[in-house]
Amino acid sequence: MAWLLLAVAGLLEVGWAIGLKYTEGFTRPWPTAATVAAMVASVGLLGVAMKTLPVGTAYAVWVGVGAVGTAALGMVLFQEPATVGRLVSLALIVAGIVGLKLAS
């Protein structure tokens, strides 16, 4: 159950990271409210998952899911470059996340 909560927390991290772009510096009320709600929920679920998962593993997986998801959506939503170097780097982060899961 903790791994599921951690995965949802990571997806919410992607949501708030992408949401920051839509807040336009926290000047748009609805995107700002949704972004703050995603932030609170993400950190809250991370905290619950850390009750049973090792702190280093949980935090690294949370950050990794957030980084990979945010970078991928940046490429899709904002036409950020999808260069070979970026894609290989994201694949390495995914490999690290899988490695941490397997080692836990």
C-alpha cells in the first residue's frame, strides 16, 4: 500500500510542477488553488508512505517520478526539446527508481 501511495504522491508532484507553469507566477487563482492542493496532497501522501518505507528510498522515488513525469509532459505540452541526451537521462532516472524499488 505504501508503494501505491508513493506512486500517487509522485504523480501529484508532476501535477503541481506542471501547474506552476499555468499559475503564471501565482497570478491566476484557479490554477494556483489546484497547484497548492496538489502540493499539499503530494507531500501528505509522501509522509504517509514514509511511515513504512525507508526515507531515502521514498524521497528518491518521489523526486524521480516527479522529475521524469514533469520533463516528459514538458516535452508534450510545452514543446520542450526531446533530444537523445534528455531521453537517455530520463531513462537512467527510471532505471534508478526501478533499482530502488527492487532493492527495498
